[in-house]
Amino acid sequence: MTKRESLMHLTPRHLESVRSMAMGKSTIAELQEHLTQNFDRFFGPLRKRKRDRVPSDSLRQEIMVWQILSRVQESRDDPELMAACKAQLARDVALIQAAALAEANI
């Protein structure tokens, strides 16, 4: 993978956010606007030092947002995947609630 390709490569951090975005109620257009405006806050800058940034970084960032939104749409279009995500979320919430209840009883 070249340096340019690695700058546009989606990391596990990007992919983890896909699931939560897919389960949300926001439209793709709303997600695109929000991700574009807050990309650095969510995922960190493409380059560590500001002085190393180049004008094409904004294009790379837009491509990454497009890749993320494509995966969000794919997830929304797959009913089995969405059902599995919702079931996992329900299990996680139940586990957290049970742990909180057990801690409160101690």
C-alpha cells in the first residue's frame, strides 16, 4: 500500500462508526454534512502535523467520507445485518444494566 492509499484507507475506528451511523435516524445527506464538518474531531487529522497538510487532503477526506457513507447505506439495506446489530445492542444494554444493578446491590 502506498502512502497515498494508506491516507485513504478506512481503519477499524472508521468501520466501528459505520455500525452506529447505520442504526441512527439521520439521513445520508445529514451524515455527510456532519462527517465533513467534523472529520478531524471524529477520526483525527489525516496528517499529524499541520505543516505537512496539502490541498489534496480535503479530497482524500471527502473520499473517505464517501466510503463510510457507502458502507452505512449497505448496512441499512441489509435487514439481516441490521437485525443482528440491534440484537447485539440489546444484549450489550442488558449486560450493562445487570452489572449496574449488581453493583448497586453490593
